[in-house]
Amino acid sequence: MTLVEFFDEEAIDNAVGALLLRPERLVVLYGESRCDSFREALDKVLGKRNIKTEILAERVDTGSVDAAKAKIEEVVSRFPDCDFDVTGGNDIMLVAMGEIAKKYNLPLHCVDAKKQAVIAVNSDQKYETNDVYISVNELISLHGGCCSNESREKEACRWERNPDAEKDIEAVWDICRKDPAAWNAAMGKARGSKTDKSVSVWARLKKAGLVKGSGEGVRYKNDLVRYLLSRQGTALEMYTFICAKEAQTFDDGQSGALLDWKGRREVENEIDVLLTRGVTGCFISCKNGMVDSNELYKLNTVATRFGGRYAEKILVLSSFEPDRSFVERANELGIKIIKNARHLQKKDFVKRLIQ
């Protein structure tokens, strides 16, 4: 089979057909926007799965039906086994593909990325598909970025379960959740301060065997605990991460993922927890203190940039109680809010993540 599709803004739609059908070749028709980086990224994703699909990129005039038909007909003359994916593309391309398919009696189909299904449009053909999932790094690369592992503790990047590490994460979270404001004061810039709340947090950490000493002489149980205490929100982030692992519905994940928009560190954003399920991404922002509406727009922008229209978006709040306008704005942006995480039992938090 030669799969023919039009390159548009939705990266997952551009990639999922080749992953599901594993054709002999993929012809990507592009207009003004070149697809070199996408082609390279998809080639690597296919290569990791030993899928030997040849990817060809062909320039097409998207401003004229006749010009588009001529280009598509040229492709058909070279590869008579064409099957057209009409999931994406502008009206001109869809009209051109439809007319050429009718002229040569060739199949048209569309793809449901979430259900991982290929549906025939002009026939009763049944398509055999392969189960597909992509990793966090693959999701970001298909959207033209890269994901850095620098400065993160290895447990933040590892998807495999680690009972010892999870025990330490839960022990730290149990102290953090008792009083998020006190925790933030103890882990903030003035972490050496002697306020009653800060002293109480460090005393509980010592009692739990997570740290020894104090001030400049503090010693941590291990590198993971050092990482958990490095910033105010890391404990909540990592707890959310291990709850996502326990949910057993996600395929891959990372915490504290630093996303580079261009691959040259021109624009960077950090996502507290980033998960994949099938070929879609779930972007989670975790906040252990006050939050304003800017956080909603930031989460939506990053999730849309690196997850497209399929992105799931979740905001986890440990104690902050959002007002009505905040909740309404979140709903408008398609962001699910998990409130009062500090009061949720682990099993309940896991359920909220996957509902």
C-alpha cells in the first residue's frame, strides 16, 4: 500500500496512519509549510518499531484544485496502489483527492487517532491495524520540539515502577500535604529561616529519616530525596507522577519535562507531569500554592503546541480553592481541575487522573 495524505497542522493526524497501517510507503503532500523535521521525526519513530515505510514528501499547489489534482494524479501514476487519508487537509486538497480517487477507483479513508481506527469512506473495506503507543520523547519530536532530561533526577524520567523510590516520594508528600504553605516556606528561597513552620517541616523530615543535620550541613537520605526537596512543588509533581504509573492506563511518562520549542533552546517550557496514552499526550500542571489564570493559559499554550487538538490538560491543586471565574475559564480551555489533592487518598487521586 502507498498511503497518501496531506500535511497539516495536526502532527498526530500526520503520523498515526503510517503507524497503524505500516504501508510500504507514505507520500506526504505539503503546501506552504515544509515537513522536513516531521518527516525526520516520523522516520525515527517508525525505525524504532522496525517499520520499513519509505516516506516521500511532495510539494503541491494548495491554491488550485486543478493543480492539486495534477499532482495527485502524478503520484497515482507512479504508485497505483494509493490509499488516500482524508483526515486532514484543506477543502481544495480534499476535493482533489476525492475526484482522483473516483477517477481511478481508489480507496479513501479517515483515521480516528484516539480509537486507533481506520474507517473506509467510499467502500466497505476493513482495515487491519496495529496497536500503537508513542513515548513522551516521540510525542514532542513529532511536534517539532525536543525534551531535555538535564538536571532531573533519574526517577523523574523513568516510567518503570520502583517500590523503594515510590516509598520515599510518598513519605515526602505525606509531610508536604500536612501544611503546603509551611512546606513552601521551608523549601523556598529562605529555606534556612528559623520560623516555627519551617522548623516543624524539617523536624518531620528528620524524624522520617529523610534528612540529617540542618542548614548548610543538611544531608539527604539519597539523591531522590535531595531532588524532592530542591523546589517547593517537586514533591507534588513526583507524587502525581507515581499515581499516574499506578493508574496503569498510560503508556509512558516523565516529570519535570523541559520542552524546547525549536530544538535550539529558543523557547523552553517545563511541564510538571507529561504522559502519553496511545498516540495522545496528557499535560499536567501541579501547584502547591496560589495560582492565577495565567497558569491556565500557559498550560493550554504548551499542551496545544506539543499535543495538538488531542491533548488532555489537567491542573492539580494541593490546597488552593479556585473561584467561579477561574473554574469557568478552565472549562473553556478544556482543562480539568483536581482540587484539594492534599486531602485525597491515593486511590481517589488515581481515579481523578483517569476519569
